[in-house]
Amino acid sequence: MKNIIELKNINFSYADKTEALKNININIEEGKTTVILGENGAGKSTLFTILNGISKPSSGEYIFNGNKVNYSKKELYNIRKNIGIVFQEPDNQIFSSSVYDEIAFGVRNLGYNENEVKEFVNKSAVETGVTEFFDKPVHFLSYGQKKRVSIASILSMNPSVIIFDEPSACLDNKQTERLYNIYENLNKKGITLIISTHDMDFAYKISENAIVLHEGTVIFNGKTEDLFKNVEIVQKAGLKVPAIHILYNKLVEKSIIKNADYTPKSIDSLISILNSL
Ligand SMILES: Nc1ncnc2c1ncn2[C@@H]1O[C@H](COP(=O)(O)OP(=O)(O)O)[C@@H](O)[C@H]1O
Ligand SMILES: [Mg+2]
């Protein structure tokens, strides 16, 4: 499996000398979904600013698609075009007056003509379910609708990687379910997803891989399934083991489930295993 992103010995400090990232070594597999976990202040958002080139590391190497990033203007353009980031607060990202213009903003900046812009905007609006709001002023939309518009504006630029900073915070169940479906479709298209979240049930269901940050260091980079078997890391990072993981292991331990072909990661898949017994 190919790594689309590799960080080697990355350090980053803010102007006030806060060491937000310390000796970070991580790999992110192409086409997979990776969750970034860790307590508030662990360094998740800072890591994202490194990944899309907003912040330059104090030291270390950033390798994107096999090439070391040298922070030239041309390469930063390439990174920002290829790695989209959906910020935690849609209000910090959205600044056009109409939904259409908001989604078109990034694509126009990439220098496409209006016909091409229209094509890309329409396509990403359909994928995120926001076409019905095209002519609405953005400030009339609900939080969840704004969130989808901010996803559409990133998607329209056709990035190969999309980063979501705590996307399910403040969303109701229905909006979270919609977001989950959007992720699934993006994942099917081969887009690499990197998602930070505090919702462990969601993280378990959505991801193949996990990276755990703790006080600016990486304490885990591997399969999400393996993470939740590691009690020490789970406790250190203040994570909660997903209910489905606990329940499934108990059913196996009690020999109620034997030789399941796959590890269920959602209630629905556990129920279908139980139904087949
Ligand atoms: N602009 C900034 N200036 C100084 N320190 C910052 C800034 N932004 C974040 N930090 C600090 O960097 C550390 C990591 O923060 P952050 O990346 O936002 O963590 P997370 O997203 O995991 O909550 C924290 O100690 C935080 O206080
Ligand atoms: Mg954050």
C-alpha cells in the first residue's frame, strides 16, 4: 500500500514558543480513511496546518506523494490544490454571500473558466446535497447545511486528500449520518480522508487507520482495530473504547460468536452476524 503522506521527525513551535508538535513520524495510506485522535490541545489542528502547508515545520521532512516538500511557491500551490481542509467552524471558512459563489470560490482561484467552474460546482453540490440552497445567502443556512457547503467548496477543487477537523461536533444524529454517507462516497472515489474526532464509535466505524496524539507526540500509528486492543494507549490518550468493540469481544469470549469472517464496526454489522447464527 502506498503512503500518500509521510512526516519524518517533524517539529513545530508557535511564535510564543509553544512546542505544539514534537518529533512527529507518521504515514498516511493512500485511499484509506485515517482518524486523528487525542485530547484537546494534543496537536491535531496544528498537524493539519502542517499537512496542507499553512504552517512550515521548524524541522523535519514532509513527503507528499513520494516527493519531499521544499516549500517553494509552486509546491505550496500544489499541496493546497491536492489537500483540502474542512475547518471545524464553517463560519471561519465561509465568506461568500451565496452558496454557489462559496462553492465556486476555490475553483475560480485555480483559474478555471466559468463553464468548468459551473460543472465542478454542480458536481460537488450534488454529492453533498446542497443544490437546493444555491441561491440562498450562506448566513441563512443551519450549522449542518453550512458544514456541507464548506465540504462542497473543498470537493469542487477535486483534491486527492481531504482533511476534516472535528466534523461531527455540534451535529445532530441525522446530520452526522449524512456526513457519514458523504465520507463513504468520497472514500469509494479513492479520496484519502483524514478526520479528527472525539467520537470513538464514529471513529471506529469510519476508519481503517488511526493516529493518536498526546501532548504533541505520536503515541500510536496503525490499524484502528489494534488501537482499541491497546489499553495503555487508550488510557494515556483519554480515549473511550467503542461500545461495539467491547460487546463483540465479549460475545467471542463467551463463544456466542465463533469464527466471524470480519470484525463488526457498527451495530448493523454486529446484528447481521448475530442474525446469521
Ligand atoms: N496560534 C497559536 N499560538 C500559540 N499556541 C497555540 C496556537 N494554536 C494552538 N496552540 C497550542 O498548541 C497546542 C496544540 O493545539 P491544537 O493543535 O489546537 O490541539 P488540538 O487541535 O488537538 O486541540 C496547544 O498547547 C495549544 O494551546
Ligand atoms: Mg483542534
